[in-house]
Amino acid sequence: MKKLALLLIPSLLFIACEPQENSKQNELDLLAISYVRTCLEIGQYDGDFVDAYYGPDSLKPIEPQKDEIPTLVLLNKVRGLQSSLQNFIKNTENEEDVNRASFILAQLVATEERLNIISGNTSDFDEESKKLFGVAAPSYDTSHFEEIIAKLEDVLPGSGDLKTRYAELSEKFIIPTVRLDTVLQAAIAEARRQTKLHYPIPENESFNLEYVGDKAWSGYNWYQGNYTSLIQMNTDFPISIERVIDVGSHESYPGHHVYNMLLEQKLYNEKGYIETSIYPLFSPQSFIAEGSANYGIELAFPEQEKIAFCKNTLLPLANLDTTGITAYFKALEAVSELNYAGNEVARGILNGTMTEEEGIDYLINYGFYSPEKAEQRIAFTKKYRSYVINYNYGKDLVDKYVASNSKDQDSRWEAFGDLLSRQVLPIDLVEN
Ligand SMILES: [Zn+2]
């Protein structure tokens, strides 16, 4: 009945709705443009703020950069935009417009908090992560990690100190430097093949791969727009076999490279959502980005397929013995349950309840970090602060979302692809 009525009065509908909807759209487009401009202006002063921008050059700041960041001016702009968006949401019925405005608003709440942080006005760990990333991660005490560690006794081969046993097992699967590029390219190619089986990703997509050093992170995707990425891998530390799988999927397919491409294709190119062209790193978008990229590793490489791929392809390419690979992946899975220890260290350091030295000890004892990796993690914590929750809590919530919207491997890819193609807020995953 509804359809028939609509068919009978198309011209009336056109007259009644379109001008109003158009003006609403224009209003939101203008707010989105102001959001992009403001972010680009902040990016002039905070080198970590804008992770990617592929929108028009005309939105870049024209005024020369000032000697000092004009924090108050920028805060006023951000707050003004927030209240315009709140008004817009209050006075709009169109669900898609409300969703879009809510997304930009949440990004601006994060922008305000980032401005506060860079001007030295910091909140505690949970409050910061709520403002920056939309949620606060669960907190665990040492007994939680001790329980997980006790279970490692049955998982790690050999006897004696568990950390030594874990380190010895990992060492067997370190890729010789001369083989690294070949092995990594093979891992990325397989992750891409798996992804292409499920998503029609743009024909002209591509990435460049670089090996770098002296970084606080182990891998990075710098999205360049036009369906291209620069992927960097940090070679400061020896690289074990699972790391090439992580980089192949987390940074590439179906992780960051695919997420950014889908957003560019579906939201920027098809819908003209200008806000998509900018990715402020300290924002709820990072929660979805890191959580989905970590979930994507398991999606592209389910346990059994991953072991088979390592045995048949990656380890032979690396000139490594395949003996013990199943036990190694079991150990990695068990040890990965300790990764919330990194959150507790960030929480302690940011809240001033833990020194850096105590943080290093905590990471070694409760996170099974090597001393060198623990130091790198402290450097990461100082630079990226509560960002750490995006990796583990983000992954847990993406996992929960996909599990409740799928029943088999094919529908997992489908639910995941849908998540990567929309403006989703972390709170939507909590309430899912
Ligand atoms: Zn990442």
C-alpha cells in the first residue's frame, strides 16, 4: 500500500520534501567541511594528529602557521562546531543524516580532548580514552594475568622458566633478514587473495612497502588516497613468522588498506562525505580501524589455514624448519591473552601510579615482553597514550559484533565488510 501511494504522488513528494532535504544536506556538508578545515589546521601544530588526508587542497590552511598553537581559538572552533552538530541532530529526522552528524560530533569530542592533551591539560586514562575513542576498556589486576600465566605451563614446551621457554620457542621462527621481503610479500599476497574472494575491491588499488627503523611501532599503514597505501615495517627487532601474517592482514588486507579503501569508495566517492577524506588519529575512528585490523588477521588466516600456509609456503620461503609451528601458534594465542597488560601499564603511567621502570617490569612479568620490546612499548605509550585500548578492546568488540551478525565464515566476511563501509562509533559496538 505504501508503495502504491508513493507511486501515485511522486511530484507532490518532490515538492514537499526535496528542498528541505537538500538544505539539510547542505547544512551538514558545510559543517563537515568546517570539521575537515579545523582538523587540518590542528595538524599544522600536532604532527601526529592527521593520519591521512586525501581531500581537496582548497581545504588546507591558507594562513601561515603561527609560532605557537592557538589553542583557545581552535578549542572555540571545535566547540562551536559541536553545538551546531548537536542542534542539527535535534532538528533532523533523517536517520542517515543523524548518523553522519553523530559520527562527526564524536570525532570533534576527540579533537577537543586532543587539543587539551597537547596543551598539557590531561584527564585520567579512562576519561581520556572515553573522550578520544568513545569507550573505556576493562581494567585488570595482576591476579588476572597470573591466572593466564599459570595456564602457559601446559602450553609451552620444555620445563623451567616460562618466559625463557617462550623466548626459545619464538627464536626458532625468526625470519632471516635476507628472506624477509620474499616472505612478507607472500603473506600479503595470500591475505589479498583471501580478501578478494569476498570483496570487489577497486581494480586500481595498490600499496608500496618500505622497511624502516627507530620507530615506536612495529608496522604502519599511511593511507594516501586513490586506493593506495604506504605500508612500513619496522625492522629494529628480529621478525618472527607471525609478524608477516600480522602485517599482511592488519596493515593491508583486510585491515587498514582495505578499510580506508572501502571508506573512500563507499562514503567519499559514492556519497560525497567530505569528512571521510580526513583521518584524525586520536579519534573513535581509530578504535574501529585498529579493532577491525586485528580481527582481520583471524578472518584472513583462521587457525588451521594459518598453520597450513606457514608449513607449506612461508616457512619454506624463510628457509626455516616447520617443526613445532603448531605449538608455537598455540603459545602465541595463549600469550596474546596477556596483551591487556599493555593497557594497565599505559593506565599506570598516565595516571601517575607507575614509573617507566615499573612499567617495563610489568610488561616483562605480566605481558611476556622482552626487555627491548618493553622499552619500545613505553616509548609507544608516551607518544600514543590511551591509544593502546584500540588494539585489544577494539578487537574484542569487533569480534563480538561480527559473531552476533554471522553464522559461518562467509557471513563473517560479509558482516565485517559492512562494518568497514559505514560510519560506525565504538559505542554502537558496545550496545550491539
Ligand atoms: Zn594498526
